[in-house]
Amino acid sequence: MPFIEALRQLSFSVGPDNFCLIHVSLIPVLGVVGEQKTKPTQHSVRELRALGLTPHLLACRSAQPLLENTKEKLSQFCHVPIGNILNIHDVPNIWHVPLLLRNQNAHHSILKQLNLLSIAAPPNLQAWTKRAETYDNLKNSVRIAMVGKYVGLADSYLSVVKALLHACIACSLKPSIDWIAASDLEDESAKLTPKDHAAAWETLRNAECVLVPGGFGDRGVGGMILAAKYARENNIPYLGICLGMQISVIEFARSVLGLKRANSNEFDSETPNPVVIFMPEGSRTHMGSTMRLGSRRTLFQTPDCVTSKLYRNAEYVDERHRHRYEVNPEAIGVLEEAGLKFVGKDETGKRMEILELPSHPFYVGVQFHPEFKSRPGRPSALFLGLILAATKQLEAYLNTHQNGC
């Protein structure tokens, strides 16, 4: 009810010519006869009217295009002009939806309701059309191992999945994501669930690149460390995001520096080698007294690093954060002496934002979440770098874009 009241107040405060209410409804189909039922939509519109909200447009979700008599019935009983009844039926991929709406003149109906027809330009969807059609015709794919805690709940990584899609489309590829539950890679799994353990490792070994996304808590950390080690030792392109970056630091400290108990304070408060520590934000201008949140600036420490080149030779980049633990500044010296380079830092120089392993084809960890700013047609630079590296195109791409072109 607070949400409904907010809409009522918005309509009242901005005026009817500045308010457009679009009601989204599902059109079910009755059994084998294929009859499109409008009663559920009629009932929901009636309830909205009773609450003081009158829909200007109906967006009807259905498997098949709406029949003309279905539209007429909806128009008659929902008191919505037939031209304002939009049908979002199943399409080959989600990028066709804006084109579907454009073809039904949805933009015209919305602009008319808002009194903007006289000043609005026609929608320019040429690039979008090409992108949707390109995806339909893609034949080749790239295998990506996603090693995480929540792979049983794929929506937990929805932003990461979309960022991979954006990057793959830019490389004319389809993403083939192999989900690996991090705990299945661990030695304990070999004893308790040997089939899952064997399948997880087979999947990892068949991947062309490895991605370890963010997360909280210690479940599956051992498996993530093994995945990072496998990628590092076998020259498999690796991208670690937030926790994934911290995992790569822990693995490097254990395997290369020989610090067998190196860990994060998040997972072992008694570790003698805390390479990742709790670094509270303590900011008075950002919400959250302990978590580092929001868009923050990362300064590149050298123009020669892969990440800087992927960001078109930028001096800095602003990316979004969401974490409490970070690489221990006191451990940086020994880690860099051993070959792990921290090529991006915050403005104080105390917070490590980007790491690279120069001896590796593509081994990158970032403390921020680059997936949050990825867009269709504007893929995240780091996701693009991962896919380019996985398909042996990274060097040619960097040479082409060396001057920020």
C-alpha cells in the first residue's frame, strides 16, 4: 500500500500530463484450445482503479502475439485505447523487446500521454537492431568457468552474467557459462561427493577462462583458491571480482610466498599472515559505517598495465564498490617483490583496487564491481579483456587501441 500511495501522490503532484502509468500483466492461455484469457488482467485493472490509479497503457506479457479480438476485449473492459495495449510476446532474445515495442508505436503512446510528441525525436534503434540480429546469428561460443558460492541461485550473479553477455557480443561470440560450485573443487568433496568433485574439475579444465565473482562468508573459499591456482599455473585467463581478487592474493601468498596459513581475517581471525584485512570505510558522506559503497576513483599506477590499456589509457577510472575487507597494505611489498603487481590504487594509495600478474596472459583482480556499469554496446573493459584473452585476441586488440582510439 505505501507503494500505491506513492504513485497516487506522484500523479497528484506532477499533474496528469506529466504522469504515465503502464500496467504490466500476464495473459494466460487456456489449455489445448489456445484461448487467450483476459479476466486476470481485467481484475487487476479493476483493483488499480479502486485504489485511485487508472492505467494509461497495458503491457501484456504472453507466449504468442495477442489476437486482435483479445486486444479488443482488453480495450473494452479495461477502458484503455486499443492503441495503448502493448504486447510483449516471446522473442528470440531479450534485446528484441525494445524493437517489439517500437514496432507497436509504444513510444508514440507514451509521448502522447506526456504531451511530448511535438518535441521528441524518432527513436534511433539502428545500433540496437544490429546487436539483436547479430546475437541471433552467432555460431561460435566461449566457455567460461564461473566459480562461486551461489551457483545454485544464478540470479545472484545476474549482473555478472549480463556483463559477460555484453562482452561476448562485442567479440561476436555467445557466452557458454559453466557454473561450478566452489565447494565441489575442494579435497573434502573428493571424499564426500566424488562424482561432483570429478565433474567440477573436468568443467574447470575445459574452460577457456575463469571468473571468480564477489561474495561473503567462508563457504567454498578453498575451492576458489584452487580455481585461482589452476588458472595462474596453467596460463588460463582469470578475472577475480571483489572476493575473487582477495582469493587470488591469498592463493599467491600461499603458493608463491610459501605462507601456508595466509588468509583473510574474514575467514581466519587468527591467521599469522593476514594478507586481507578488515578496512572499515568510516565515511561521513557515504551510507554504511563499515562497508565501502558506491562509486570510487581508482588511479592507475602505470600506463603499461593491461587494465589501463583496456580502459583506453585512462589515468583513472570510477567504479562501484561493495565490500568490507581489502588487501593488507603491509603485505604489498613482499607480494610485489614476488611478481604480483598492484596497478590500481585509491587516492590515498592505501587501498589496493587492481592487481595483475605481468607474467600471465591475463590474470586480473579488482576490488570493485565492474559488472555494475556494463551496458549493451558498452561492455565493461575488464569483462571484454577476459573474453579477448580467452579467445587469443587480447594482444591484437590492445595494439589496435594503444592510443585510446
